[in-house]
Amino acid sequence: MNLYFTSKRKPLDMPDYRAYVVSVGCIAEGPDCSGPIDPNHFTLSSQGGSDSECGGLCRYTHHVDGPQSFHKLGFVKFCAVHHIKWPECRARLLEGFYETLGMAHEPLPTAEKKKRARGSSLQPLTKTCNSF
């Protein structure tokens, strides 16, 4: 019996979205990008994440192998080092995906709106996602 979680939620499987994310390119963009693009899940499925939580990262520099890669730094430090606002980047990726399907999609709340609502003193990062 699982004492910590009362229900199990299966993550949303979106193979078409993963393919779209790969086609867009590396969200950490830079002259040092190398290797194929992998759909990196920014929230693990074991933590309730789904394919809608993934963004493309180049395999050898930003995803797995590089000294400043996602798997070396972790989510928070990776986003800070590469100046990525993940909520806004995710919203742009989802909006672009739904546009390719010819569907309207309500934009997700941005980190800036959440920051204002909380009254946070954190300064916004400079880049939301690469230009696609």
C-alpha cells in the first residue's frame, strides 16, 4: 500500500508533440549546440509530468553530456545558467504545436503573471525560448 499518494495519475503521452518539439530545435540555443535534438522532460513522469512538459535540447551540449547540461545542473540551475523562462517557453511550444494542428489553444499563464500575483521580488530572466 502506498502511504504517500492517494491516487496514481498516468502522464499524458503525446508522441506528435514530442516530434514537434524535436523539429523546433534546442531551446537553450547557442553556437555550441551539438548532436541531435532530444525531447527533454522538464518534469519527470514520476512527479506528475507529461509530454506537455518537454522541450528540445541538443544531446551533446545541453541535454546529457555537456558541463552545463540539464542532467548535470538540474532544472533550476540549468534554466538560470541558460536564461530560460520555462513556463513561457512551454506556453510558446504548446501554442506552436496547436497552431500546426489548426487548433486554437488558450495560452498558459506566464511566470510574469504569477510573479506579480505573488508580489515576488525576483528579477525576470532575459530569454524565454529560442525564436521559432
